Amino acid sequence: MRALSLSLLLATSALFGCQATLPTDRTPGPMPEGNAALIEYIAQLPYVTAEPGYRAVHILWKQSEFQGDFQALQQTLRAGEIIGDWDHQPDSILMRGDVGYMLCRALEIKSGLNWVLTGLGRYAWRELNYLGIASPLSETGYVPGGQFLGFLSRAEDFRDNRRASLTQRAQIGSEMNQ
């Protein structure tokens, strides 16, 4: 019986092969246009790269799509101090510290002593952890596409809740002046 099962295993291995499968390239095609297409594109990325990451953060920051090439997008984000003087290429993978820096700048987060004093991405990432926007992982490492979308969603909720809170306080203050 044992010899039969061994023979069957060898025959199956010879028929189907024993080699390991090669990883497939999960990188989607060219950059899409439109918010929904960009989100779908990012979701398919194994790790977020500069161009889709920058475009998504621009939407969070300005609440509108950026119409232009990568260099113009980079200049716009630099002028708004959303990114540092980074030398990312469109296909450069973003680190968590980079994502933390961009999100804190886009959300105008000015809390966290180390973040305010140093402006370093690792402290921005820690501030996002504290605020519940980012997961409590190390500030080093890459950000998978799906995880990046989760951060963007929580960042958008944070921005909207903060605006609602400020609007409510402004309304209460105006009632007191009447």
C-alpha cells in the first residue's frame, strides 16, 4: 500500500511538475483618470507608489483632482508644503513616514510635540497613530494599497469631523453675541 501511494505521488509530481509558482506582477496599468478609478488603481497596488499616493493626498487636501503630469503635481504639493524636498519618481514606493508627513500636512495637524518641533515623517506617523488614522505599526516600511485607502478614509473622516466641530462652535459663539 505504501509503495502504491509513493508511486502515485511520484507520477502526480512528474505530471504536474514540482516547481514553485512564480509571483505574478500585480502592478496595474497606467494611471487612470477620475477618483473612483484612482481608488481602484491604488487598491490593486501591492505598495503605494508616489504618483497615485500624491494624487490621492491632493484630493484629500484640495478636495479636487489634480489635472497635470507628475512633475507639476510634485511642484504643487511642495509649494503647499504637503511633501518635503523629496526626490521620488512616479513609481517610487512610499514609506510610512512619507505617508504620515503628507497626511499630517494635508490635514493641517499641528499637534504632537515631536511632530511640531521636528517635522519628521516618523513623528507625523506616530501622531496619526495617536489620532486613530493610521494603524499602530512602525513608521518604517511600505504601505500596501488597501491599507493606504483605509488611512485616507479615516483621514477624510477626521477632517470632516473637525470641520463639523468648528462649525458647531462658530454657531454657538454667534448665538452668544446676539
